[in-house]
Amino acid sequence: MVIGRLELRLGIPAARSLKDKRRLVKSLVSRLQNRHNVSVAEVGDNDKWQACTLGVAVVSNRTDHADSQLAAVVKMVQREPELFIIDYGIEVN
């Protein structure tokens, strides 16, 4: 069993309140889960309007598959117009 982990630190300049942030993050989390069959949760920066840290996990039977799934998640997030990636890290064990 291979477990892949991705931590994404995001900037959300479009958010003007925590309500805006929650709307944007909830939409993104839902789309990531549906398109890439991964588990996603907000794991940090909960009280900041314009920042968010997401944790993404995938379980696979192959290292290359887990790595490609997480790379696809990063590419999808990079295409989001209302936010940007500050930093990210991928770990596959």
C-alpha cells in the first residue's frame, strides 16, 4: 500500500471575509474530491481570510500513480483564477 500526501498553502486575494474564504475553499475541496478521488481537508490558517492550508491524501498500490494523482491536483489548483499556490510539498511512502 502506497500513501501519497500533499500539503498546499494557498493565497486567496479575492476573499474579503471568512465567509468568502469558506465559499471558495469548500468549492475547491468538493471539485478536487470529485475529479481526482482524493481526500481533502483544510488543515491550517483557519482564521485567516486570505490564506488556507489544505491537506490532500491518496492511497494507491503504485508509487507512480499516487505521485501523478497529487501532481494533477497541483495543476488543477494552479488553474484556479481566485487563488494561488504559495507553497506545496508532496510526499509518497
